[in-house]
Amino acid sequence: MTQAQLAAKCGTTKTYISRIENNASDIRLSTLMRIVREGLGGNLKLSVTQ
């Protein structure tokens, strides 16, 4: 899947996807969850252990 295809699926821009991939942009957890869910068809599971 291209950055443009992923961006179109999750309602963002190719530039933003590129910035995330290159660690040039901070990303909100809600945005990451939307990209995984809507763009990639998956689920994001976050676990915090002590």
C-alpha cells in the first residue's frame, strides 16, 4: 500500500503519513488508532506494565 492509498483510507494526507514514517512528526494516539483501524484494517493494543 502506498502512502497516498493509506492516507486516502484514513482521511489524512500523504505528507502526514510520510512525516510519521520518518519520525518527523508527533502523532496523537487517537490518530494512530484511526490509521491502524481504518487504513490498515487492524486493531491497536496498548499495554502498560509496572
